[in-house]
Amino acid sequence: MVHCPECESDLVDESDVEFVEMDAAAGGLFAASKRFYVVACAECGAAVGGGVAGAKA
């Protein structure tokens, strides 16, 4: 079982976390081709993970 490091709530279902897309502005001539995201606890908002998703359309 996974628990939030801040509030100790159980992270069992997809509804227990929020996926927050981060701004991937690269600046310059080219737009960023990836989407960055943070996974946050739905109970307290603490970041519990993150990553990079596929190309941005």
C-alpha cells in the first residue's frame, strides 16, 4: 500500500491523486515537444511523483 509522505492518506485509486500539467515553454524558435506533469496527493496537494508524457500537439 502506498501512502502520501505528508498526510499519510492511502493512495489506492486514480482518484486519490491529481495529475497537474506543468508549463513546458522552451522559448526561442521551437515549442517544447514534451508535456511535463506532477502527480499530487488529492487530499493535501503534496507532490508524490512526476514525469514526462508524449509529444504535444
